Amino acid sequence: MKFAQRDEEGYLVNPGDWSRELAIALAREETLLLSEEHWVVITFVRDYYAEHGITPDIRHAAKHLATHLGCDKKAGKARLFELFPYGYVQQTCKIAGMKRPRAWSTG
């Protein structure tokens, strides 16, 4: 696995250092085994960051997952928290290789 510098909370210092292999290792640290649904969210977060230069707010990730699953946004958000039970910032953003976000809407 490629070395990636992380901050004191375990977030990548440079999101460009991210790889799928690193995501799997970060997920393992969070005791998560990544499923296809996890990858849908992780890929969305990475693509959004690449396009906009910022980490997407949870409501955008939940809406994307809901569209993928064919359910409403509320069910998408609930599923997001089933996939990443310790939270969007703590697990989703960390595993997707984002820097630790500063402020959030909880969606």
C-alpha cells in the first residue's frame, strides 16, 4: 500500500494520496468490510471532490445513495448511517480520503 500522510485523527493530509487499497485499509481500521453500496458512496464523494474541490455535504451523499437505491432521501440517509454507523464525517469522509471537514449541515 502506498504511504499516505494522515493527520492526528487519521484523515488524509492530501486527498490525492487516496487509493482503493488505502480505502480498504482505512475501512478495516473502522471495522468495516466495504460492500458495493459503500463503494457507491465513496466513489460519489471522490467524484464530487474532484469536480467541486470540496467534500460533499451529507445531504448530497444521501441523495446520491437514495437515487442509486431507488428510494427517498430519508431512506437514503438512513441507509448511509447503516453503512457508516459512526457517521458521515468520521467514517465516510475518512475512508474516501478526504481531509477532515470543518463545518457541516447534518442534512
